Amino acid sequence: LSTYDKHKDVLEALGISKQNKGVFDGEWKGSGSVMQSINPVNNEVIAEVTTGSVQDMDTALDKVVEAQKIWREYTIPQRGQVLLAMRNALAANLQPLGKLVALEMGKILPEGVGEVQEYVDVLDYALGLSRSMSGSFIPSERPGHAMIETWNPLGVTGVISAFNFPVAVYGWNQAIAFVTGNGVIWKPSPTTPLCSLAITTLLEKVLREQNLPPSLCSLVTGGTEVGHKLVTDKRANLISFTGSTAVGKKVGITVQERFGKHILELGGNNAIIVTEDADIEMASRAILFAAVGTAGQRCTTARRLIVQESVYDKLVGKLKEAYKQVKVGDPLDQGILCGPLHTKSAVEAYEKALKDIKAQGGDILYGGAVIKDGELAKGNFVMPTLTSVTADMDVVKNEVFVPILHTMKYKTFDEAIHMNNNVAQGLSSSVFTSDPAKIFKWIGPAGSDCGIINVNIPTNGAEIGGAFGGEKETGGGRESGSDSWKQYCRRGTCTINYSGQLPLAQGINFG
Ligand code: NAD
């Protein structure tokens, strides 16, 4: 565990030891298998975690159900004050938490810190909601009647998260589920357990200080078995699942079978369109961040670049130059823009994608190799890659979670929109243009069919204030801002008769 010793200061400050208990339901425990957290820079073990068993999940569900009975009685502004304390605890640990994200997940340090900042931001947002989330007073057709909409907590929100945002995805859900009065139980990715331990430890401290049952934010680390237990259990009123489309589809069906509620945040296959009237310099900077940021491991990473044929050579030429400047290396080192892939199996997926591209007639314009020399050979490092393909090739239809950007040409703007929409996924999309007519077409009914529809910004890097999520095989869920909070609530339509008479709706006279 030499990686542990190297980063001992940060790990100890966040309460992480060489051996850890991976379940929290008011107390720390764990009766499942031992899992190792691996540093993707060199594939060395950072620390070990005794994960949860199905029995641990069962007990944790009981605990969170009990705790929520206390939490739901807090007024919403009172809940806001608890969220404020959580916000301050996270903000005070922004740098160490960001470093832990970089160490365990492999994204570069500024992105690791940015991810924790996103959690702080959504807690700010939830604090605002605690003074503003309101129902409506609806006009009644009957005299002496009032119609009111109430928003009460669903009960327990189960959060199942992916490896690539090991802090923020939980944050979006925990903050909003919590302000709406829910208890939360978290099943994180099996490859990023340390991030979930650090966050849960901070939340535990706040909850204890606030004299609330700490099981309100419970954690059960582990793999498919404990995830499946959570998904099938009726005590989890809402399952918020973030991960691949293949797993999300199964989760959605299972939750639906028991008439639970779900939010599905699944895979993307995001495109950027660059028109002939775009600012090519700005577009190329945005594309670099969208395609290479987080080493291509964001759900909103740009995977397809659709360029008007008259500016294709100019833009792709600029991109090749920009790609040459990208430093690949240890995500904790200054000046590095591209860290490693998270696991060895992601490197295999990258190699397979390269083979498929060539077999289907595509060309590699830049990159296209696993890094096998020097220090980086110990880790999961690959070259960010640019290809030239056509829209009908199979390789552009699927999400491969690596930094490969497929470029292709179009003639008319309608054709470009069709190419954007002609995939199974529907998460994020961007157009670079200076033409208002194209902008309004893009955001209108015949425009992009995605949940995120950007103009002159990249596909990634969403703000927390908007509702985040996508259509089609991306699952249809929305998280974070706007009115996403309503999904964590039971909506009541209350009609109150204060007239002393009994007039019926639609003027019905009954007896
Ligand atoms: P994954 O689907 O392999 O795993 C996600 C989670 O599901 C993990 O916690 C895993 O343990 C759990 N799981 C696996 N099988 C399960 C089962 N049968 N029942 C319940 N839980 C189960 O995904 P990943 O590789 O960790 O993440 C990458 C994927 O996530 C990409 O497809 C990416 O696009 C997607 N993603 C989407 C968003 C979004 O907001 N749309 C955000 C981040 C990541």
C-alpha cells in the first residue's frame, strides 16, 4: 500500500485508513467481500474496503426508514439549515476531496476539485429551494372550495452511482432528496469506494452535530448484488440510477415491476455541429475540452463532430494541432490535461474500438495508441484520438467510454441535425454557429432531440441550475436544478370544501 503512504496526509484527513469498513447505517461496519481501490495511474492498491452484504443493505434500509420519520417533520427552512452545514463542511474540504477524486477516479486535479465544487453548488441550490419550493393554489370550479397542491417527501431515495463522477452524482441526488425530506441510501461504484467513504464521513459528522440520526445518509458499498437488493426493495421509494444503458434498462424494468419510481441517467453519444459561419477558433477550444476532458469519461463527452464540409479541413487541422499540445500523465501533476482511463478493461475497450474503426473503413487522424513506454506504461494511459468516419458506420452508433472523437462532414444544416439525432442515445448536443436562424431551429421542435441542447459551448460542463438528463436510451430522467426536485416528492392534489354545501364537480346532481 505504498500509494497510501504517499498520499497519507490527504487520506487520513478524510478519515480513510489502509483497511476500511464500507457500510454506514448509523455505525460503520461491513460483512461483504474485501474490495481494493486501485490507482489508475499505476494500478497499485490505494486502500482496502470491506464492502456490504445483502443483509447489510437490508438492515441499512430499515435504519434509514426509521430516521426519515424524524427528518420529514422538520420544516423545509429547517432542513435548509442542515444543508447549509453540509455545504460548509464540504467547502472546507474542497481541496483534499478533489485530490481524492483525482487519485481514485483518475481525472485531473482541477476537474476533481470542480466535481466537489459542483456538490457545494447543488447544496447552495437546495438551500435556496428550502425557502422557495412551493405548490400551487388551483382555481376550483366549485364555490367555497380550495384546490391546493402539496409536495411531501417520497420517503427513501436509493442512489446508485457510476465511477466517473464519484462525488457529484451522489451530491445532485443527496442535496435535492434531502431538502425535500427524504432519507438517502447510497450504493456507489465498486471502483470508487474511498470517495463515498470520505463524503459519508463528513455528512455523518454534520448529522450528529445537528442531533439528527446519522443513518439519514446511509452507505452500502459493493457490487451488483447489493445494488440489485436496493433496486428490488419496496422500502426504496425512488431509485436514482446513473450508469450504463445496459444496466439502467434492467434497473428501470425491475423498479417499474414493483411500481417504484426511478430516475435513469444513462449513456450518451453526444455530438457537436460546427457550421460554416461558426467561430472556428472558439469551436476548436470547446471541442478539445469536450472530447479530451476527463479522458473522454464524461457522460457528456463529445464523441461525434459533425462539420460543414467547407470548414472541415480548417477545423480538423486546428484540432490536430491542439491534440498535439495535450499532455497525458499523472492527473495530480500540474499542466496535465489528460489523465488515465479508470480501469484496465477501459483500455481494452479503447483497443477494440480502434480495431472496429479500421475494420469499418474509418481513418485515424491523430492518436490511436495505448501508451506503453516509460512510467505511464504502468497505468491505463491512452492517446486522445481523432478519427475520420461516415455517419452510417456502426462505430458512431455506440458509446465507448474513452477519448475517441469521430469527425464527419455534412452539406446542409438539416442533414447535420438528422445526423445528431440519428443515434439511440439523447443526452447532450451542441451547435457552433453565429446564425440566429440556425440557433432557433436547433432548439425548436425540428432541432436536437437531446435533453441538453447547447449553442456555442461544449457538450459537457453543465451548470447545476438546469435540469440535467437526456432522452431516448439515456433514460429520460432529470436531476439537479429547475423543477427536478418534484421527482423526489409525492404530489398531493387536495380539494378542501369550506362551503357547508356539497356541490359536485362537472355540475353532477346525485340524488
Ligand atoms: P455501470 O452501469 O457499469 O455501473 C453503474 C452502477 O450500477 C454501479 O454502482 C454498479 O455497481 C451498479 N450495478 C451494476 N449492475 C447492477 C444491477 N444489476 N443492479 C443494480 N445496480 C447495478 O456504469 P459505469 O461504468 O460505472 O459508468 C459509466 C456509464 O455511466 C456510462 O455509460 C456513462 O455515460 C454513464 N453516466 C451517465 C450519466 C448521466 O447523467 N446520464 C452520468 C455519469 C455516467
